[in-house]
Amino acid sequence: MKLILSLDTCDVQRASQVLDQTKAMISHVKLGHIPFTMGQETIKKIIQDTPLFLDFKLHDIPSTMARAITGYRNAFEYLEMITVWGTSSNDGLKAVVESCDNQCQPLAVISLTSDIGNTTTFLNTVERNLNCGIQGFITPSFMLTELRQQFGNEITLVTPGVRFENKDDHQNCVTPQQALERGCDYMVVGRPIMNAQHIKQQTEKFYQFCTK
């Protein structure tokens, strides 16, 4: 299991401070809409050569999603992951896979961690995504075990909302130990690290599960 840092801030100084202290322990830095408001050039200076995960949850007509991914690939040399809505059309999902061209991995988002989610709907949508060529999924805790058992190691499971205790709006939280036991490939940690007083020490608490 590997650790992804969700750099959920538009404060340039804080972003740089957190990344400087966590870079050696993370596999990717995840950026969503909030940090992206810092601007592309600022982001490049902050992340440098850290592998990038863009969490934009693309959902549009096939050509627009494909062109967007091509544009982001051209803009960011170290882009390795990007999210799309798994409820997109089959043509849209296939266009995404083609545009990624094995240079970055598309990850399908099927439900948000602020939602409870439905197991049957999730499984059916995962099956459809797999048939379209997408093999990576943003996986809430309630689906980890079942997806790993049903699809084995052929799929990549990325789990957000990982924390030692839940005090926010995530409904489907999981501890690092639970993520590890249930077959998670990548755990995504944001606020528990971003809001920590001792950034490096807090990151080390999560990272220890990546070395087991």
C-alpha cells in the first residue's frame, strides 16, 4: 500500500511547507479544484518532480474529456493519475482510456465519501468501467473487500477519507490498518496531515502502514 497526499489548500506557503516535509513518504500528490486555483506555474514550482494525481472528476461528452486529458498531460510532465466519473457513457470512458494512452492512469469515481453509497450499483458500474478499459477505481471503504475479492489484483483500488478518527463530512472513512487489511493499493490522506501541527510526525504515522 502507498500513501497519496491530498494537498487540499490554495495557500502557497502551506502547500510548500507540507510537501517539503512529506515528499519522501508519498507516492503522489493529489490536487483538486481548490489547490488548482494557485495556477499551473505555481503548482509546478511547488510539486516539482513529485508524481501528480489530478482529481477533477471529469464528466462531459467524450471528445471534451479526451481533449482535457490530453491538455493536462501536455501541461504536467509528471501527471500519472486523473479521475473521471464512472457514470460517464461507454464512449466517454473509452475516449478517456485512449487519451491516457498508458501514460497516466484514469481512475473512476462512482460515489463520493460524503455519500453512503450502494453496493449493487457500485459493482455494476465497476463492471461496466472494466469493460471499457478502466482498471483503477476511487474506492470507498465499504467496497474495498468485495472489489478485491471479486476482481483480484487486476484492478487498482485508491481509497480516500483515510484517518485515525472521523470528525468531518466523510461518511465512508477507514483507518490505515483497515485499508491495508481490505486490500487497498493507495490510501489518500488530506486534512489529517494538512491540518497537523507536526506535519512530518503525523505523516510518519500513516506511512508506517505502507512499509508493512
